[in-house]
Amino acid sequence: MQVQATALRQARRLLLAAAVFLLAGCSTLIPQTVGLRTGWPAGVPQQVELAQVPFFPQDEYQCGPAALATAMKFAGAAVQPQALVEEVWLPARQGSLQLEMLAAPRRHGFVSLRLAPTYSDLLREVAAGHPVVVLQDVGMMLPQWHYAVVNGFDYGTGTIYLRSGLNPRQEMPFSYFERTWLAGKYWAMVVTAPDDIPVTATESRWLEALLGLGRSGEHQAAVRGYRAALQRWPESLPAAVGLANHLHASGALEDAAGVLRSALQQYPDSVVLMNNLAQTLSDQGRHADALFVIRKAEDPRNPFAGEVRATRQLIEQRMRGQM
Amino acid sequence: MNLAFKKTTCRVLVVSLFALSLQTAHAGLIGADQAAAGTTSPERAMLLSTLDRTDVVAQLQAAGVDPLAARERVKSMSDQEVHAMAQDMQAAPAGGVSTWGWVAIVLVAALVWYYAIRK
């Protein structure tokens, strides 16, 4: 009897240890799903499904263009997956790179924002009405990268809803989805109109996203994006500079000068603002005003001293030309 | 195991090893035709980003993208993104060989060694 009892106790202890190991294993295999069980993000409803998100069944490898078209169309772009193939498809790799997925919507005047690699940001964006493009590894043995669009979830049943491949409504458990998503380091992005800042966006990430938009020459869209940024982060100096630059680029010099002047009230010592204001005034033909502004910006220790000098020389040259 | 079967297995394995290794070897050629354009500022960062852009355009072309389209595609990336792209375009997931691919290569190599060399 004594022996049996000891054996039983040992077996129990072993079972407990096994259970602990198993659970510990679980939490490292699907750390974020385990985290969601206790910490559901605040303010996110338990069930969301964006039924209006369009669906484009994709050809074999072209999940990138299809997923992108899904998100862009929902954001308001008139675009078809076939047209996007030329913009994001890499023939030699039989796929699309993440950076190119981020770059493509900008050429159409939309903003793409990479999300922070967390479940809570994904859920918050979907709850806010933004379908999320995700990168998954859906291969069994060898990696097989795949882009899909998350358009809903249900906490009760622990299900994520996706527009994926040929499946207009793929249901995937939170845990399994995390495994496929983890392989690509939780890569996720949203596409929005420039005046619709995603809920999870921070000032620096949004401004970074707008940089790309501005580079692609979409000045009107960039103006909308920077205006929205200034509304949400009124203190932002880079947003003011960006807004003024794109107003300038689209020909609205008076508006650009106005933005710079009001930003100068907040940041009276900003050399960047003074330099750009002087340039704008000079471009309007108000060289004397421009010279007055640029003189205040002269400080040889400033990192922009070179630019300031160049602006001043340009203004003086223009003034000589007038005489 | 008879000799003919062993030989066939060996051949198959050698061929598959070659196929896999060719997949991993990618040419990272830098295109000489990309003239650096629009560098008015002599700042180093600017120069670097231009170099990166040229590099990425060349890499896109090497991956089968039309030269004009490649330039367009790179245009709408921020400097930071171009830099990241130049660094790891070959390694970024799009459907290449990664961890499991290496496991497969090692496995195949081990099998080749076992059948062909260790008689």
C-alpha cells in the first residue's frame, strides 16, 4: 500500500509538472493570444465584422495585390488587383515585399501605416472600421508567405475573420492565426484616406507615413494628411512644416505662409520655419519681407546654417535682379 | 537495398540539393545605368539615400521588374524605407528559402553523405 501511495503521489507530481510545461510552452508559442485572455484591449467590442469589405479572389501567388486592392477599395480607391500587380509583384520572388505593399497605396493618394506588432492594435483598428492587411506564413513545412485581410473577430468563439485567397470568409482561431502571423513578426498594415488617421497611429508614425505620400508627388493628398495631423496633434512642428511645404508645392503660397506664421507663434525660434517662410515670401515676390525674416534666422551654429545662407543669397540675388 | 536503387536515390538527392542551393544564391547586382539625379545638397545622408535608391531600383530590375516601373516603385518610399529595402531585399519574406529551407538543405546534404560517401 505504502509503495502504491508513493507511486501515485509521484505520478501526480509528474502530471503537474507536465501540465506546467505544457502551459508554459503554450504561452511561448502563442504569447499574445494567451495575453488576450486576461487583457482584452479596452474599448474594443467583443464582436466586429466589417461586412462591407470587398473581396477579390486571387490568382495563385498574387495575394499581395489582391489584399492591397481589398484594403484600398474599402478606403475609397477605385482600383483593381490586376492594376496593382505591376506595382507590387516581384516576378523573381513570386510574391510581394512588405515595403512595396506599404509604398503602393501612396501612389494612389492614400496613406499606408504599418501597425505595431500587437494583437491589440490589430483588434483596435478593425473595431475602428479599418480592415488590416496581414502577412502570414501558411506553409506546413516550408514557409509559404501569404497576405490576407482581417475584417472581423469574435471574442466569444475566439475567431478571426479574414478575406483570404479564394475564401471570402475564412474563420481562424485566435491561436492558429497567431502562429501564422508570428512567423512574419506580426506584420500588419492599414490603408486609409489621408484625413482618416488610424486610431493606433502615433504622431511620429503618421508623419513618417506622410513622408512617403509626399515623396510620390501626391501634394493634395499630403496636404489633407498634414491638416488632419495638425488637428490631432496641434503642437506638432513637423506637421506644420510638412503642411506648408505641400501647400507651397501645390501653388498655394499664401496659405503656406499663413501656416508657417501661426507655427512661428508656437515656435518663435525655429530656424526651419523662418527659412521656409522667407523662401515662401520671396517666391511671392515679397523680397523685403523675406529678407527681414531670414536675417532673424542667421546663426552659424545651427545645423541648417547652410540652407539659411543659401536662401538669403537667393533672396538678395532676386532683389538685385529686380533693380 | 540494391545498388541501382541506391544510385537513383543518390542522383535525385544531388539534383535536389543543387536546385535548393541555386534558389538561395541571388545576384545582388548594382546597376551602372542608374545615374544619380537631383543631388543638389552635398549632405552625406542625401548621397547615401540616392545610392540606396539606385541600388534598390537595380535589385528590383534584377528581380524581373520593368526598369521604368522599378523607378516609379522606389519613388514613393521614404529614405528610411529605401534604406531598409536595400539592406534586406533578398532576405525579406516574399516566398524565399528561410529557416525550414536550411533544415531541408542540411537534411538533403546529410542523406547524400550517408548514401554516396559512407558506403
